[in-house]
Amino acid sequence: MNAPAPARLLDRLYASEAHHYWSVGMRAVSHAILESGGVRDGPLLEVGCGGCTFLRELAEKNPRYTTLGIDRNPAALATVRLSRSGQPPLAQADLHNLPFADHSLAGVIGLDAFDQHGVHLKTALTESRRVLRTGGFLLLRVSAYPWLQSEHDRAFGTGRRCSAKEIRAALRQADLKIGRLTYANLLMLLPAIALRLAIMANLSSVEVQFSPARTLGAMLTAVLRAEAAVLRSVRFPAGLSIYALAQKVAS
């Protein structure tokens, strides 16, 4: 079974992010992790903003904050331009050269951005620290477990899967103080491994994840929302994703 073209899959990902069970559930997790550390006053930037759904939710939860978005993929930004009005200011840029002045942002958020193909983790973290104010935060999510690298990751542009040890070391090297470091998406870990083995054996395809039965999709969304509630105060020892919440402190 041939893998579908990545560009076509990414288009489907952008188009479905407002309602797909994984996107909805993982946004709930992201909000929970972020709120557990407190959102700072000032401009908040999402790198790799995709269709901008998370930024819109963040602005609705915190209407006094300025939310900004960048993405290096023009297809993602085109999706936002075609959506409803009221989107945050956007720019086409990448993590290695953020179009913002030193010490200008209160927060940088990267959800499945720092592990993408072509991203140099050390450079991206150094650049994120540069634009953060003292006391500003970095929230990142990356895919976990290098041994789980598969066709799924190639299809969605994930260049590398990371270990918690690697992320901890990279943040410390970038002189960012770690507040929280946890895995997420724990309950779906074993089913996800089974699905990826099936894809490797040509028994399934990456695209099957876009069309779960309605009841199954609702159940999986509920599972992720339940995990989000727990993750406000508990650290998971395993999961498909790694979250880190770090802070720029005075040198």
C-alpha cells in the first residue's frame, strides 16, 4: 500500500484541525499545560501555527493578550486566509530566524514544530530565547520515542522523534529553566504503536486516522480531554508526545 503524498495529507490536517479528535483533544492538553504555569501578559507567538485554531482559542480565553502566528508552510497560511475573519496577525517565517526583536515577546508556543523536518533544535531554542522577555515562557510539544519513527512521521513532516532526556538537555543548553516536563497522550500509546505496525506491514494507511467512526472519534476526544484535566497537576511517565514548559530567567 503506497503512502499518500505528504502535501495532500498536510492539506487534510489543516482542513480538519478544528474538529478532528486528535487536534481537539491535544489542544485541550496544550491549554491545560500552559495554564498550569500561568500565561504572562504581553504578545504570545505560536510558531508553526498551522490553521491557527489554537491561537484563536487562546485569544478567546485571554482576550487582553496579543496573539501572533508564523508558519513556514504557505499552504497553512492560505488555509487561515480562507477562514473566518478575526484571525491573529500572521507571517511566513521559520524557527531559525524569527521576525521579532530581542526581548519582545511574553511567550513562544511550538506544538509539533520543533521536531519538524529541517528544524535544528538547538538553533530554534536559541532563537526562541532571544525574542523572549526575561520571565517569558516557552511551551513546546514534540513527538516522543525515536524508535517509533515511522511512515506516519514522514507523511506529516516530523523529522525526528525525541526523548525526554534529549529535550531536558536541549532546554538547559539554551539557558531555559524547565518548569514542567511531561509525556502526554498516554492512553493511546499502545493503539498507536499497533496502528503504525499495521501501516509498516501494509495492512493499513496513514489516511485511516482522518476517518474514524463518529462514536469512536467522540470517545477518543473524551479520553484526551480527561488526560488534559489530569495533566494540570500530574506528570505522565509515558505517552506519544512530550510537553515542556520552560522560562527565560535573567542570565
